[in-house]
Amino acid sequence: MTENRLGSETSPYLLQHQDNPVHWWPWGPEAFAEARRTGKPVLLSVGYAACHWCHVMALESF
């Protein structure tokens, strides 16, 4: 996989992260199946659209 999978989501928060250089997956069984298949951990980013510090983290981390 070479792209982030958030471009087709309806959540404003998820859409804000569709261009991050992180290959994000929306929460769901497909993400967990891929993690099991590839032996990779699931890393979770939690936030909401109006959170100032979430925007700071996105700029500094992703």
C-alpha cells in the first residue's frame, strides 16, 4: 500500500489527515486484518477537529 486511505471518509477530522505522509486506515476490520497479515502493530491517533493541540501534533509529527 502506498497511500493513506482517508480520502473517501465522511468525518471532517479524518479528512483533515488525508494528505498526511502516514498511511492511515480508518478504524475497521480491514485495518486489523492487514495488521495481522503483515505482522505490524496498530498505531492509533485520537483527536477531534476543534482541538488546537491535535493540529499542533499533526504539524509536528506527521
